[in-house]
Amino acid sequence: MSSVRIVVRASLVTASIALVALPHAATGQEASERGEVTFSEQVATLIQENCQVCHREGGMGPMPLTTYDQARRYATRIRAQVASRAMPPYHYDREVGIQELEYDMRLSDAEIATIVAWVDAGAPQGDPALMPPPKAFPDPAEWRMAEMFGPPDIVVPTTPYDVPASGNDKWWEPTIKISGLESDRYIRAIEVKPSVAGRRVVHHANTNLMRPGDDGELYNASGGRFTEYAGNKLGEIVPEGAGRLIPADGWVEWSVHYHPDGTAIEDDVTELGFWLYPEGYVPEFESKLHSWPLQGDLLIPPNGTAMTQGFLSFDHPIRIDSYQPHGHLRLRGASMEIFHPKTGEREVVSMVSNWSTWWAHSHIYKENVAPLVPTGSVVILTHWYDNTENNPYNPAPNQWVYPGSRTNDEMSHDWVGVTHLTEEQYEELVSLRQARPVASAPDSPGR
Amino acid sequence: MSNTRRLGSKVIGTAACTLLAATPAALSGQIVPRPALEQMDWKIRTIRDSGQPVVPAFEGWYQNPDGTYDLCFGFFNLNRAESLDVPRGPDNFIEPARFDGAQPTHFTALGEGRPQREFCAFVVNVPADIGDQRVWWNLRFAGRTYRVPGHVTLRPYMIDNLVNSVGAAMEEFEVNRQFAGAEAAPLVRVVDAQGPEARGKGGNVPAQARARVGAPLRIRLQISRPPAPDAAAADDARRDEDAPSQQSVKWTKFSGPVDAPVAFSPARAQVSVPGEHSVQATFVRPGEYVLLAQVLHGSFANQCCWTNAYVRVVVDP
């Protein structure tokens, strides 16, 4: 166990050093010294591309940032949030593990340096004539994946639920017939979409896929959870060549966990959208979303910390397509490693050392770097929990914290997208990789 | 904890190393076949068979109709096999002292299976003007104090007592109603004993019973649905009349003499509500006991909904 602690502490330290060094990245600093960074010429585009999707009228951000005056007013806060990489809220370590990710929201060092230099120079506007044209955004109530795939082929809503302003967490668990499917189909992408108002209070929204048995009763047809949503997650995209089957006679069993936050919401509805592969499509691979548990006895003392770990291996090869840690308010960091017993090698695949329950992204690996795990290798999952005052999300450092369903209790599992492979498929994918070397990571990971 | 015993599916690495170093076969130089590394399960443990403490839990708080508040406390006995008795006093007390006395003195072993704490085994009723004052439950084991504060200003810890979910216009949709009904703490009455009906975590003034050592005491519970709070809920209730809900009953010794386990038959049961549940409690020592029945409709982990029903039993020799 000691080796685990050493490896990960080193990773955390590395990440901290990287953060300290960020504002001094060359491009922005040089621009600052020349006094050339202005809102109109450099910063407005960055804010349009990276911030305004939330920070606009009707967006989920607490203030709009669509004009120079708005950005100038919050310039100091913008600097602090961006330089610390708290925003954009994609918390995935840059110095450890796979960096080539789909839909990566992180800013590059140069982009951060530009914003920092702009604020440090007094947040100058520059020539308004050089402002980029306003960026058009879809309605906040629209599907986020619609930009990539168009409107979903199938939508399964919950029945309406009245969310109270305060009180105990709520669980809304209706089971809804899937309508509109005439035959079994394979899923290309999935998005769970809370209502605009509901995004504040939907802690998670999970589903099971159900099918009627011979006796007419409904049974779980997905072998566990079918989909998972938490903390503003975008959704899940099934890798090319893989598929997840949705039967024509299927039902969706919802479990929507609400965490009341002071404002009541009437008739709240969460929706599940499917984008389908064409009829007749037969995938080469079987793909599943797994909930992989970590095994420690999760019990966190007042003002204390805890660690849990999970170890998984398979009797066949797999490809790991995505990684999403799950915990609650005391979860501080999470990692996924692979240990190869035959060689003794151990590699960190992903590391999230500044985790937040409010931003639960599924980190989707680009296909050419998605980890290929041979038969018998061990996937090692680790979580670190911080119940001290150092954790800004901690509501009560002097309480014992236990496993439980409420946001104030804790959980310890990861959602991992997996393509299950035969030995032949694995060898074929390895050969393809060897024939197509991975390019070195750019300055801006995944961008 | 015995190093030779495998708990659950995982074993801590250091414990496994100790085991390998100490086995007679290893000492004799024999090659012992063992599973490959990747075929073994590994686990970090705080829960053991014995020797661990009981740690308290502040579950949350709710306000009563009269304006007072109930602070809900539970506990986690970290021993699978060892039940513990800690009499009220310097090792088991609530402060301020005016709130002392509501807490349990018996902490039942976890048993096997998925570890879970005892959720909200008792409440401390505090006045409406309690403000930010903390109420601490303190437990001491092996010279170390484990304590939690309960207070009503901790808003994220606000919990429901009687009803968790609300109804919706389910009939408009093609919906399986199995999971859609409201959960509500049931009404529980101890039959054949003096005592009022109980509902919610605050429980009842304990019903009274008398027993003899070694002679099973039969306790019956009458469990019913609470009255519908409004017309819509009444409609739901009428629709559900033909489908009694399955609720669970769990019995534990709450307090009593030290080293005096109480055998319940059955300790856990499913009961159709409305309906009746019967248990036999057998005592090995005389004295005064309090038994706790938790009748659950919903989920302990979700903090709703259940009723704590207490029975005070005087056991004669």
C-alpha cells in the first residue's frame, strides 16, 4: 500500500507545481509586457469560446459575461478562477495520465496567460471595432449534444416532480415505457438533460434499462445501471464500432436524486435522449457503462481523511473508453491506474486531484489512446476523501461521514465505459495502434 | 481480527503479507499454491470482527409541529461480531447534561454482509429557541473519545421525518407505479402492552412489558398506514388498497444490563402493511431493558421513512 501513497502524492505535488507555474507561461507574459492584450483582440474570443456557454443570459453561470463591461466587472474573479483552473470546470490533471480527451474543456497555458495578462494590465478594452461578432448559443433548454448529432431520436422523460425548497434529499423513481422504437436498435450517444431550473438541484439522475419477462414483470436488462448523470455531465458517446442495445419493448427505470437548495421547483422533468445508429447497424464490439466499486470501508473521522481503492481484472481484454469518478462533498481526488503483473509496470491512466461533486464529467479518451487492457492486468481505482476545513465543499468538518445516498453522506465508485474484446480483437487494435503512432501531446491537452 | 479469515471479498495488502510470512507452510519452506495476484481481492479495512469502537453519527434534524426540533443520532459499530454495552456515564453521555439519557447503551454487532450503520436510533428533542447551540453525543473506547455535534443550523442535514416523496399525476402517463408511490413513516402500535401509537423517528413513550429469564416474550406490532394528508394522497391510498406495501421490521436491544444479549426471533422480517408483526424476545439476565423496533418504509440510506417503536421490558429472574 505504501507504494500507492507515494505515487499519488507525487502526482498531487506535480499538479500543484504546474498550477503555480501557469500564469508565467511565455505567450501571455510577453504580450502583457508589450501591453498588447486587450479584451477586443484576444480575450473576448476566449470568453466566448470557453465561458459564455454557461455565463450568458439564461445560462447556468451566476453572472453573464457577454459584454466588455460585464467581463471587466468580474475581471479579478475571472483571473483567480482561470489561473487556478477552477474554471472552466473540467478538473482533470494535466501532468499525469492520458491527456488526449474528447470534449476537453481545459484552457491551454497560453490561453490562461493571456487572460491573466489582460487582468494584470487593468483589463483594457482595446478597439471595440476589433471585437468578434457575438457568438450564437442554443437555448439552454436544448440538448447539448444536438450540436454534434442533431436532435435525439428517442426521448424518455420522467414524470413531473415537485421539488421542495428545503429538506431531506429526494429520490424520484418513476418507470417509463420507451416510446417510438419499432425494432431493437444500437445507441450512438446518450444525454441526460435536467430542466434548466432542475440543473441546480439534480444531484444525479441514473437509469436502468428494463424489459418485461415472460411473467409480465419488468427485469433489469442492462446488467446494472444503463446510464448515469451527475453534476452537469455532458453525456456518453459510444465509441465507433461499438454499440449498446436498446430493445424496442424497453422501459427506463429512473432514479433522480434531488438536493433541495432553497428554491422550490414545480413539475420538474428530467429527460433521457438517445441518438441511434442506423437501423441494421451491427457493432463489432460490445460496450457497457460499468459502476466499478472501490472497496475500502468508507468511514471518515471529523477533521480527518480517508482513502478507498478498488481492484478489477478480467478474463478477457478490454478497452477503457471513459472514466468518471463518483463521490460526494468530501471526495477530493481520484485516479485510475493499470498494473501489469507480467511486467511489473504500473501506469496512471487518469488523475483528478481537485474533484468537485458539482462537475462530474465523464472523461472520454480519444479512440487512439483509450487504454487497452490485456487479460489479467489489474485496474486500480483510488479515491481520497477530505473531511477537513481545507475542503471548500465540506459542510461540516466536525461530523463523522459514512456511506449513504444523501449528498452529505459519501459514495465510492467510478463510472467507466468499457468495450469488451476478444483476444483477436485486442490483438487487432494493438496492431492498429502500432501502425499509427500516437502524436505527442500538444500544449493544450485535447484541444 | 484473525489473519486467517477472509472478510468479504477483499483483503488488505499488509495483512496478506503478514499472513504469508506466518503460516506454518511458509515457515517449513514448502511451496504453497496460491492464487495469482490478479485473482485475489484486496481491501482496506476499518471494520473488523472485534476490538473496534462504536462511532456516533449525527443523521440530521427536523422540526416538529409544536416548533421544537428533533436531533437524530445513529451509530456505527465497527465490529462485525462484537456487540458492545456502554452504560450511560463518563463513557456514554450527551452534553449539555439536560439532554443526557436518550441514548442507547447497547450497540449490536454489524454481522456479515454490506456494512451499514444504525440510522437514527434515537432523537434528542430540543426547544424551538435552541439557536446555534450544539448537542454532543460522546462515546469513549480505550481512552479515546468519539463524538458528534447535533444542531439545527446545519441546513444540509435537514431531514424528513414522516414523508419523503410526493405524489404526481401518474395516471397521465404509462407508468409502472411500483416505484412511484410516496414513502411515509408507518403508524406502529405495540399490542398487548401499555403505550401510545408511534410514528416517525421520534418514536413513542416506551410501551411496558414484563418477562422472565429464558421464557420467550411475544411482542406484537400493529402496523398501519398513516392518514392521508390531503385529497390527492387519499386517492392514491384508495388505489393502493388492494396492494399492501411491503415494509421491513428490525429489532435490536437498545439498552439494558451489560453482557446480556437479547435473542429476537426473527430479528428482521418483512411485513405487509397494514398488518401485524410478531416477535419473540428471549432474555438471559434479569433487569430492565429497552427494545427498539424500526419499521421501515423506504430506505435508511435515504433517511426516510421509518418509525422507531420502543418497548420497555422488566425481566424477572
